[in-house]
Amino acid sequence: MARAYHNSSYRSWLAALPIALLLGCDASLAAQDVDKELPIKADQMEQFDVRAVDVRLAQKSIVVALPATIIPPMNARIAVAAPFAGTVLNLHVLPGQTVRKGDLLVTLASRDLSETMVRLKQAEADLQTAEVMAQRQRDLFQKDLVASGRVGEAEAQVEKVRALTKESVRLLAMGAIKHNADGSYTLTAPNDGRIVEIRPTPGAAVQAMEAAVLIDTSEELWLQAQLPGQMVGKVRVGDLIELPDGDAGKVISVGITLDPVTRSTTLLAEIPSRRDHMTGQATTIMVVRPATAREFEISADAIAWIGGNPHVFVRTKGGFLPVGILVKGRTANVATVESEGLKSGQKLATNGLAQLEKMMTGE
């Protein structure tokens, strides 16, 4: 009977061993009272208290912090394309220069343009001839000298030549170009704006419909960021954003599909236009909302993860008291947290957190 009891106890101990090994210090921590004050001797307090920071009532709640890139607003940047292939003769503007609608941009020599103009003149002459022939056939038909089929054929020829004429006119009108006496043509600004980029250089060949000049037609700026999938639904259109320089903007678009590789969606926000804001510039943004009465702003360095849960160590008369918190949002420097155990004006440890965690686990 004694041997049977011994074997049963041994088997029970073996069954519990993997659980204890998996839990590690979390198992020992589960038995600890996280609300119990950790006493610190006066001669040891300095190493923990050297960088203690205050708890402050949060004026704003940080939802998420994201890297972002400044971009031009959608459809505010336009490309001026060369409707005819050619060779660049002159550049009339420089990047950063302000232009008005109709200002000269780039002059090109183009054989395609010359051939199109010749085709137009030929089509106009053919159209005139076809119209005369069609009228003659109608007159003969009225006199019963020709069949009605001859009239139909003549009128069909008129429509065919007219279509070719219209196509040549359309090609020559593309891009609001300026025709020059020497057979060259000049691209002109379709709207007021600022030159972003001039792609060709003098002597370079440009293909038909190739974008030669980029123009920004708006002073507004947008930000583009990748919003992690777990934050979709927590960030909404209309939420405020803040930039490191203190400027503020608002969210104008949040995607509804996730990229299969990054598992994120696109967030767009609008920001004020300033000289130190340039398209292509990398920055960081914070999505923020008004804080509630139970939210506090603390240093991000004060957060310790104990047993998989976030805590802070509040300074007391004789040491530190671990207090559980809920992290609402954070950046590299500050965090917005919610807790029933925090009060404005308390001081939190930011130094020696590893030692305080060991003390909690009894190490």
C-alpha cells in the first residue's frame, strides 16, 4: 500500500513539472501580491530614484504613433506630356519655379508633328473634294441620272475623310501646345502651379505621350502611413494627428484592406503647408484623441512588463509600489495609460526597473 502511494505521488509530481517549467518566473509571480509595497533601504534608494518622473493627467490620448511620408494631394500633381515624339531644344523653366497657366515649359523639334500637320492639310483638301462629289451625286440622283447607291457611297466617303480630319485636329490640340513657325512645338503649363521636376535635358529624345514636366497645382500636403492591421477600426477618419514640430492635421482616409505582405493598410492625413514640409520627406505622426478622466501621461521608460502585463513602480515613503496599467498608446518617449491606482503628481521609477522586477519575484 505504501509503495502504491509513493508511485502515485511521484507520477503527480512528474505531471506538474512541465507546467512549472513552462510558467517559470510567471508561476512564482502569480503567487506574489503585485500591490505589495517593495521596501527599499535609504542607502539604495538613489539608484532607483535618480530619474523618477511625475504622473500627469493626460490632455490627449495617444492612439498610435507611425512613421509617415509627406506626399502631394491626390490629383494635385499633374504631368505635362509631349503629344509628339521629338528632341528637346530648350527648357524655359526650372524646378521650384512658379508658373501661370499658358507659360512656356519645353520646346521640342518633332518630325511627327510636321507629318501630322501635312496629313491634316491633305485631309482638309480631300474632305472638300469629297463634299463636292457627294453634292454632285445628289444632284444627279434628283434628275434620275444615277442610282441612290451612288449617293450613299459618296456620302460615306465624306464621313470617312471627315473622321480623319477630326483625328488630325485632335492630335494637334492635345496638351495645349504652342506651334512654332519653324515646325517645332512648345509645351505650356495647363494650370497655375510650381514646377516639381523637368525630366528631359536639352538634346534628349522624348517619346510620344512621355511625361516631360511635373507640376504641383496645390499648396496642400498629405501624409501617407502604414496602419498595422490590429489598429484598423481604432483609427477613424477625422482623428487628429500631431507632428514632431508641433503641427497638427487630421486623418482623411483609412484603408479597408490589408496588404498580404505587410499586414497593414494605408492611412492618409492632411497637414498644413509650410516651408519645412517637403514632399518625399520622412517624419513620424501621432494619432491622438481627447483624454478621459482616468488617463495619464507618463514616461515610456517607466513601463515594466511583469508576468506579461504592463506595470509601473510608484514611489512611496519606504520604497516602490507596483501598479498595473493599461497602455492606450505610446511613442518612444511618452505613453498614455489608464489605471485606477495612479494619481496626478505621483513619481514613477524609470531607473533600476529590472532590479525591482526581481524583487517582486523574490529573486
